[in-house]
Amino acid sequence: MKRILFIVVLALFVLAGCSSTFIFGNDEAEPRIPVAFTEYRVPPNFVPQALIITALGDSLSQGVGDTENKGGYVGRLASEISDWPGVRGAIVENTAKRGRRSDQLLAMFQKGQLTGPLTEADYVVMTIGGNDIMRIVKRDLFSLNIDAFAEELEVYETRYENIYASIRSINPTVPIIAIGVYNPFSLITDEVEEFDQIISDYNESMREITEADPQACYVPVSDLFVGNDNLVYHTDFFHPNSKGYDLMTDRILERMKECGLSFQE
């Protein structure tokens, strides 16, 4: 009887270790384990065989425009992470969709549609905001007014904060990689200074909200898409092409390392 009890306890011990989600970029990474086993500690350098990357947001996270069909920056990031020391693979849970705005993403949280993908995530990557801006452009196409964007930004900031709060209510410790927006109209003209300011204001808001979270990292990308000298745009002149997604991935990896959320050597 004692032998059976020992085997059962040992099995529970092993299962507790296997089902844990770890915090990467934290020297004191700890598994989520039952209260009965709070004395148990996984070595800080232990990494599970496969990391789960959950992507949230719009067409940029979906990978629209990627002519090489590598899954945009998310697929490329997963491929890079798979080569990190100790990692044996990366699983992508991509919930992003073309055209999605911040109010629609927030509604998905409110409906419980993202609970599963976020609960098991080891990393969360997110692009949201570009379609909020474009909604104003389409609505006021012939009478654009910078005040309309400023008013929308106030609402967007509240939604963005609520999106963060929603992620944290589901997964309090998962690293969040938040990517900024860029100005696609720079491809057409370099004389729209007001629109550059709008993009800058939205990015600054994202950066401030992201940096308030110690386990999150803001990634600026607007400078990568100024004009098209580097041929980074898809033929729709709006989304990145494969080279554009390559540059985004390089920037994300660079920022993850700077934020301490990377196992990259």
C-alpha cells in the first residue's frame, strides 16, 4: 500500500512539472503548480520542449502580404525561437484576422473566445491599432481632420489598456510583445506631416501602456516602412511583403533581447 501511495505521489509530481507554463526572461522562472507542491522548484535553465506563441490582432499578425507563405512575422519568429538553446519547437496559435480593430479584439475577450489560446501561451504577440486609424481615414476621406484622430486616440487608449487587463486576467505572467503601427501613406507621398504625427501619437500611447507592464515589450516598426526604398511593401501597397516581415522579425528579436524576454544568445 505504501509503495502504491509513493507511485501515485511521484506521478502527480511529474505531471505537475509537465503541465507547467514558464516565464521566459525571468531568472526565477517558476511553474504553476498545485499548492501541495509549493516546495518544488524547476531549475531556472529548464525549458519545455515546445513553446506556444499566441498571436492577437489584425492582418500584420495574420501575415497578410507574405509572398513566401512563412506566416508573416509570427511564423518567422516561431522558426527563430525553435533554434534557441533548449527549445525543441514552437507552436503558433494565431487568432489574428485581417481588418480587426481594437473594439473587436476587446469583444473577443468579453465573449471568452481567447481564454484557451492565452491560458497556455508562453509568449503573446500583438498588432492592433492600424485599422482603428484607417476607419477614420475611410470615414472622413474628403474632410480629414486631425482632431478626429485625437478623439479616437482617447477611446483607443482605453481599449488598449482593457486589452492588457484582459490578457493579464487570463495569464498574469506571460510575456507580451506589442508591435506598433506604421504609416503606409509614406509610400505615396512624404508631405503628409499631420499623418506622421498621428501615427507617432498612437505609437507613443502604445509604448507608454506597454512599458507600464514589467513583463511586456514594445516594438517600434514605423521607421522600417518609410517610403519603399527597401522594397518592403506587398503589391497592395499597404501590407509588408516577405522582406518587410523579415525586417519586422529582426526588430522583434532585437527588442525581446533588450527587454530581457529572450533566450537568444
